[in-house]
Amino acid sequence: MSNDILVITEHMDGKFSDVSFEMVGKAKELASALGGQAVAVVVGGGVSSNVFASDSTIHVDDAALSNFNPEAYGKVIEALVKEKSPKVVMFGWTVTGMDIAAWLSARTGAPLAAYAKDVRVEGGGIVVSSQAYGGKLMADVAPEGDMAIVACLAGSFPVEAGQGSTAATTMASPVDAGSLKVKFVEAIKPAGGDVDITAQAKLVSIGRGIGGKENVELAEELAKALGATVSASRPVVDAGWLPRTRQVGKSGLKVKPKLYLMLGISGAPEHLEGMKSAELIIAVNTDKKAPIFNVAHYGATADLFEVAEAMLELL
Amino acid sequence: MNIVVAIKHIPSIADDLPVKGNNVDFDSVDFVLNEWDEHSIEQAVLIKEAVGGTVTVIGVDLIGELDNALHLALAKGADKVVKITADDPAADSHMQAKWLSEAIKGMGADMVFAGVQASNDLDGQIGPMIAAYLDMPYIGGVSSIEANGDSATVNKEFAGGAGAKYSVHMPFVAGVQSAPKPPRYAPVSKVRQMAQSATVEKVAPSGDASSGLAFKKMAPPVVTGHAEMIEGSSKEVAAKIVELLKSKGLA
């Protein structure tokens, strides 16, 4: 067993995601407190891996891994973890990290702390602060045993601390691609033709509180009066009330408008990932304890329909 | 096609979540079906409608109130429902995934679906763990599944509308993000009819697993910033928002 921290980085179209750098920066801090090394792990080809401030970088470079494959990536990471016996394995709690972290936990018996906002060293072990229940509670948990898996929410640590130029050591994939049951077929590009919400200066964003497709029109009218565009949180899109192109958040788009007016969005961590950098955030929600009020600049505990209609009369 | 859908009964986050000791006070909260489970049930029923087969919905009964969710699943098109009688509201994802895996093992499933995540997945989601315990591959963030013989075409979502298409050999476990169509509505009369006529199969929990997480503290988040709250009636709130926007040149 070592005191090393393995960081499972992620990349798409030749670019690493911010969360990769965020975790490497955090891993350096943890490794130095634990007397181990921060090791960045890059799985897949088609990317330049000498970009981290890690103590070392391992690049499992194989053409068969150039596209994300949960089965193949899981097996590669499991083999690495067994070989290196690290103290901590860090994943992003992202659309790719979520496919592997819990699987690896069940495979290895190592505890997983997900939704991590912070990790610190206490008494020779680590303590993880995780968001739970849609951000309504925070839990401090101490993983038991020799190895822990931590899955970090994007945006929890500074990006800069993980940026560097450590030269990577490449290794071949230990996985026989022919034996895989999951096969990548093709990439699906985002559907074009709709307005690009990431390019809008003003967004009126609706959540589950909008109640039904028939009420979207009210948000559209308000947006029109403000010269804004309507965007939404995931439940609205999953319900088919607005197209996927309008979705803000972890599985949607990241936006940074001048105005983000939120109607009926409670502010789950997945949504916050997509909009917390907006310049002015105003939230209207009936739940006075909605987590969004910890993030918004202005808030009101009110009925969104009454507020929207009254605003329309004034605009 | 034999499809098993593993569901999770979770504390509702629509209300306050009181804390007792270092965990949620489970006696004081309502339990609801995980919202993503509605999508995995819908996806299963859509496949059954397309190619035939059976849909079995199974969940861990944590507080003796899972029947409602199971009757709803039957009303939406599930053929069979099973509850694991645990009576342990604090059972974590590892524990539930283990019990579910032991119960699913003998079902001969071609595909196992679970919601991609749940708001109480502090120790991870049940889908990938069921896959690990059953030694099946897992793919999550799934937005559509089509069965073709002994494999399925699975679309996985990445961010921003991008995604990828995979071919997955059965049996496998999928974490459903959303069904290709919004979950169907089941009339109350039909749910009631199921409650009166249907049989919920009961299975005792078998197997043991644990998250391995020691809870040191649970509390509402320490608020570093808070919105400046606009008080008053809806009309007054609207007027103040419009005034604010005008003062910033945004309206």
C-alpha cells in the first residue's frame, strides 16, 4: 500500500476538462500531507498528457481507448489501482466518472464518497465533505480501510493548481479490446438549428416549478419582454417541455450570461455546475430553503406565475 | 426480452430534511420514488412494447411503504413487481445494491435498468454496483436503448447535447438518465385497481455489503453567501426585480 493519490483525469475531443486539473491540484495538497505522490492518470489516445502539475503522470495510450468506453476504462483503471495500491483514487462526479467510481468501489471493496466538495487529511486518514440530498445537506464522512475512492463535483477546487507540464510515462492497455461487451459505435453531435443559449446575454431559466408544458409560454413571453431566451433545468427537458439544446447544467450546457433569472429551480448541484458564474442571478422559488438561495444574488420566496405575470405588466 | 428495473425509495427532498445524530432523521421524512426511476421504468416498458418480453420492477422496501411505487409501475406496464423486505431506512447504496443483486441473480435478466443517480447516492449509485456484483458491464447516462437480438443499441449522453452510440452485448446494466419519451401517466383508477388485484412478491434480504463510510457529521450547508431576499407580495417582488433590472440596464 502506498500513500499516493491517483487522479483519473477526463478528456474529450483532445481537451481535458477543468475538473481534471482541479483534482490534480487537490491531490498534490493531500499527497504532501500524507507523504505520498499525486499521480495523474490519463486513459485513451489522441490527447497530449504533459499538462498536469502532478508528481507523475501515467498515460495508458491505446487507439482502442480513444473514445470513452465505460467497460474498457473501468478495467484499465481497476488494473492500475490493483498495481499501485494508492491511498485515494479521485474521479470527477461527471457523466464519465459516474460510470466507473461506484463500479470500482463494489469491485474492490474500497469505500466511495461521492458528490465531494472538499477532501482533507485528518489523523492520517481523509475526511470528505459531500453534498447530499440535492444540496440540502452536507455530510462529513471518513472512509474506512486502506483505500478510498472520492468522486468530486466539478468546480470545487481551483483549476490553476493542477496545471503544469509533468512528462507522462506511457503504458499499453492491459485490456483486450476484442473481449469487451460494450463497443463504441459513433459520436452523436449536438442537434443544431436551435438558439445557442451559451451565447445569450440574458436567460430566463425554468425548472420543475413551471409545472407543465402549457406554462412554458408564460416564460417565453417574459423572456421576449426582457430580450432574453428561455433555458431550463434538466427535469423540464426530460419531461419534453423544452428541447435538450436549452438545458443548463452538468449534462447540459454551461452558461455565463449577464442575467440568469430563475423561475422554479431549486438549485441542485448538477444545475449549479452550469450557471454559477452568471453575472446576476435572481431566483424565484416557493421553497424558502431551496439551495439556490445560497448561490443567487437576489431571491424571492414567491409564486413564479404571479411574479412573471406582474413583471410582464411592468415591462 | 427479460428486463429488470431496480428502483430506489428515497427521502423526499421537497421538504425539510431533519437530522438526527449524524444522519437524516428517517422517521420524520416522506419516502418517494427516485425521479430517475420513472425514466428507467418508461424505457423498459417502451422496449417491451417494441419487441415483446417482460418487465420486472424490484426495490428494497426500507420503511414498509414501497407498495405504492410498485403498483404505479404495474399501472404503467410492468408485468411483475418484487420488494425486498428490509425495514432498514438507513440502508446505503452498497447494501441495497447487494440485496438487489442477490434477488436479480436468478431472474435471467437480459437487461437491468436503474436510475442514473439518486439524491442520496453519497456512496455511489446502485446501477454500477449491481453490475459489479453480477459481473455485467455497466453504461450510465443513457438516453435511449433499443434491443436487437442479443445486443442493444445504447445512446449515452455527454454534456451539451453531445453523446455517443454504443452496441452492448446482453446481459448488461444501464443507468437511465432519461427515456426517449417522457414517462407516461398512469390514471389513479388504474393504480388503485393494481393495488387491489396485483401480487407484490416478497423476498428477504440476502447478502451483506457496506459503504464503509463513517458519518462524522451531517448538517445543512454552512452558508457563505446568501441571496439578498426581496420581500413583499408577488406584485411587489415583480416591481423590485424590474426596478433592479432597469438600474443595471438589463430591462
